[in-house]
Amino acid sequence: MGFPHPTHPKENPVLSRHFGEAEARSYDGWVKRGGYRALEKALGLTRDQVIEEVKASGLRGRGGAGFPAGVKWSFMPKQKTKPHYLCCNADESEPGTFKDREIMRWTPHALIEGCAIAAYAIQAEQVYVYIRGEFTEPIQVMQAALDEAYAQGVLGPNAMGKGVRIDITIHRGAGAYICGEETALMNSIEGKRGNPRIRPPFPAAVGVFGCPTTINNVETLSSVPHIIERGGTWYKGLSLSNPKSTGTKLFSICGAIAKPGNYEVTMGFPLKELLYDLAGGMRPGRKLKAVIPGGSSVPILTAAEAEETLLDYEGCVAKGTMLGSGGMIVLDDTTDMVYQVMRLARFYAHESCAQCTQCREGTAWTVKILQRLLNGEGRREDLSLLLDLAEQMTGRTICVLSDSCAAPVVSAIKKFRPEFEAYLRNGKPAARA
Amino acid sequence: MSGQTHGRTDAPAHGGAGAPVAEYEPVFVGEGRRRLDAILARYPTKAGALLPALWMIQEKHGWISPTGMAEAAEVLGLTAAYVKGVVTFYTMYHQHPVGRHFVQVCTTTPCNVCGAEKVGEAFLKATGAKRYGETSPDGNWTIVEVECLGACGFATPVMINDEFIESVTPESVPALVARYA
Ligand SMILES: Cc1cc2nc3c(=O)[nH]c(=O)nc-3n(C[C@H](O)[C@H](O)[C@H](O)COP(=O)(O)O)c2cc1C
Ligand code: SF4
Ligand code: FES
């Protein structure tokens, strides 16, 4: 097990406070650390009060899109005419992102508590935690914690003795990045192929099993107990830059960096400090070349841009990219940009569900063209062809996987064009380490 | 669906075709049936239990054969063709027997820039498997490259069967392989 590193003074450990403490995984250990007090408190409030508190906190979805969590919950019907469901998205498959895994393996009860509070707020009796199939250890840890929570009466027909039913079920995925997309995730729970659905209808109206459904990310839900316990106003106050981005966030940092790992900082924290202070800077003798800041699906930042970026939703947009899942992929001066962009495109081509022509053909052709460039067989028009293709792939498909493939390709060609041109000029594979 | 690069339809045809076909032992009888019933209680439809049921089949048999698909279809009131459609979507369900040890090496960009391809090559070398997806001559090992395993900070993560191993290097591969041999 890789975690933990000692907390850096610049970190603000809320979610990660108990990472690395094996005892925190058990029910007793969790209660000793103040666990399940927030659930108890929430069950004593009205559902609307819980939703208002989360709205007041400004908490935004940590799965990628950054949609305000409390607002999402308020879309659920007030009059319940059918079962309501909560789905927790633990599919974590976005390259560069590995924070939810850490939350589940170290603080499983934090997630269970967050799920239970959210389920209560939206009147859901059944919660599905969709965990990617490869996460065998997090699944075991979560299942053990769930068994304990049931044994202690936290969950079940009379949760916490408060007369509400809350069941939580782990649904194990089976290898498909696309099942992290919320409507594909719901299909997968229904026992179908994981193809995204056309919206509308939106999940709050017609979700899993045709019933009103809310989908939230692991990190989003794990933040909820802190908000209930310490108040929305406290959480909203955690913000270093833009008041629209509140709270703390776990940033996964990986690739060509000295100390990869998860670091939790307050929203608005400078990326430069994350890179050089917390994550130990570049490897010896290497220089920063680029950062892909939101998992792999967002535009690439040059070194200069990265060093000016503030880590919150607005800060990333200001630099022409997105915060996404908060997974930082660091590339240094030894990186062959063309090869790594091809490798990313290959990921998307592999993971496309193939429903939409633009995505199915676009991702495959992007890989083919980049490969011929790498083989020294590129054609003069290939770069404009790639850009045209990317345009056709953006904003036209059922889900945004297609756009996600286009974003790093377009930004790499724009910002690192000479590397692509070198492959065209030399007509032979450049040396790769 | 067209194209070769679409992972959702082209789960690698793992080797090991020579494995003897033992008589199929049903999964959903006795204890297996009780486990399935407990799962069914968690879903409003029978089809909801399909992914968990497929996992149970793979746990017992190591892969999901046409007979296995038929069994899942039968107990859940689905058609075998429907079940096959689902099985082929998900890369972790094996549609063919695989080597006794199934190794998945992440080579996506974050791991790639940390030398993941060398880790994959070290596995091929240490096990004698000729190439990715092809089972080693002794029938024991199948190595595949996979996309992001969600542990990019621990490059290079590798899965050997159900065990998730972090921070594998080319140097640590021979000892790992020896441990499983
Ligand atoms: C292709 C694709 C993959 C996604 N993968 C994930 C994922 O692995 N985990 C996740 O939480 N959200 C993922 N999302 C975002 C979800 O669709 C959804 O917005 C999110 O789970 C909502 O939760 P939140 O509001 O708490 O962030 C993905 C989206 C797309 C388009
Ligand atoms: S954009 Fe791609 S992944 Fe998304 S629905 Fe269309 S084909 Fe499937
Ligand atoms: S890229 Fe290898 S685990 Fe994510």
C-alpha cells in the first residue's frame, strides 16, 4: 500500500486526515474519530434542511463536471411516487486520477456516511456504489465496512434507529472507462451494456431502473459529513481564490514528478506550489514541460501556464483548461509529446462505446494519423486533418468522451506544434527514450 | 461495430485454446443459489443481478463460457444472446480460458512516462509469453497491456489475477513472477 506521506504544512487535510491509519477503517475506529455523528445529526434534520446546508456550502461535484451538489439534490421530486436511488460513482478510470481509491481504502466509513446522508436527503432507500472491477482491495475494504455498518444498525430498515431505510450495495464494474459516465453507469447497474443514454430525460426524472436518481462522485459524497457537522458556512469559507470554488480537494499528481501521490489543499491553491513544494518538484535534472490538470480529458497546459494556474474551477478555465477530476499528469522535458498524445488518443479509442460515428471513427482515425506521423509516414496535411477531425468530434455526440479525446490533441498541436512538425520534416521516427 | 481499436468489442482473444473442456459445473446451485438470491434482493429487476452473476461464474470457472452465459440467462430470465451482448462489452470478463496467471500492466500516459512499457516487456521476458495476449508455452501466463488502473501515483501498477500490485519496476518483475510460479 502506497499511502501515506506525512501531511505537508500547506495541505489542509479534511478528507485525508485519517489516511494511513488502519484503525480508521473499522467501525469503532471511525466512531472514535467522530464518525457517524454527522449522520445522526442529519437524520434529526428535515430533508430540506440537509439540502440547504449542502447548497450553502457551495460544494461542487468532484467527478469532473463541478455541478453544485445541493442543487443537484434539489432536482429530485419532493413527492415520491416511485423508488428514488442514489448512485455513488466509484468507477475512477480517468487517467491521472486515483483519489477515490484512496478514500475508499482508508476511510470507507466516511463514504458510507456521506452516502447515507445523501440518500436521506433525496429520499432514496437504496444506494449503489459502482466500483470499477479492478479495485479489488477497495471493494474488500468497503464491503467489510458495510458489513460492520449493518451489524451496528447504521444501515438497514431502521438506520441509526431513526425509522428510515437505507441500504447500500456495492456494484462491481467489469472493465469499462465509459461506465464512469453517469448514464452508462446506470445502464451497467441495470445489467446492460454500458452505453451512455441520450438526455433529456435527466437522471433526476428518469434514472436507474426508470426511477428518479442522483449520481455523485466518491469525493463529493465523502465531503458531505464534514459539511453537516461543521456547517455549510464553514465549508464555504474554505476558498483561497474564487468564492464559487469552495472546500478542500484531493489532487492526484502523477507522471514525471518526484513525489507522486494525493495532496489535499484548499480550493484556489497555486498549482506551482503543489508541484514544487508538496510533490517535491521535478525529478533530478529534469524540467517541467507540461501539465494535464484535470485527468486526461482536458486541454494541456504549458509549463509557463501551469505555473500560473490556481487550482479551482475558475482558475483552470482562466488558463483555457478545466479542473476536471483534479488528476494532474506531469510531463517533463524528456516527454515525446506526439507519442504521449497518441497514447492518450489510444485510450479514448479503446474506451469509446462506439455508439456515435464521430467518436467511434474520430478516435480511431486520430490514433491512426498520429501513428503514421510517429512512423515517419506523416503527410503534410495531417496536422490540419487532426484539427478538423477534432472539431467534428466536439459537441456532437451523446456523451463527452469524444470531446475528451479531442481536447488534449488540439491543445498539444497548438502548443507543441514544432514537435509534430519535426516528425513531418524528418520523415523518420525521432529517438524515443 | 467497426474498427480494431474499439476495446468495447475487441477484448483480446486470449490464447490457451488447448485447455481441456471439463464438464460444466453449474454455479447457481446450493450455496451459489443462495448467494444469487441475496444479490437479487438488492435489485428491483432480475437483470440488475447480471453483472454480479457473471462475476460469480468467472470466479468459479476462470472464464465465462457459452454454457456459463446460458446458465446466467436461464436463472435471470434473459436470453443467451442478450447475456453475450453484455459479456462482450466488458473487458474484464474472459470469453476464453486464460493462462493460470493473468497479468494486466497499465501503460497509459501517466504510467507510460514512468517506464511502464519496460515493465510489460519484463513480464513477457520473465514468463516466456511471446507477445501481449498470447499465453506462455507452459500455459501458465497471459500478459496484457491495459488502460489506466486508477493508481497512477504508484506507477507501474499491475494486476496479477485479483491481486493489485503497486510500483512495479522492470527489476522487480522476476521476483514477482517467481512468487506465482
Ligand atoms: C467519459 C466519462 C467518464 C467519466 N468518469 C467518471 C468517473 O470515473 N468518476 C466520476 O465520479 N465521474 C465520472 N464522470 C462524470 C460523471 O458523468 C458525473 O458527472 C459525476 O459522477 C457526477 O458526480 P459529481 O456531481 O459528484 O461530480 C465521467 C464522465 C464522462 C463523460
Ligand atoms: S461519445 Fe463516444 S463514448 Fe460517448 S456515447 Fe458516443 S460513442 Fe459512446
Ligand atoms: S495511468 Fe497507469 S494507473 Fe493510471
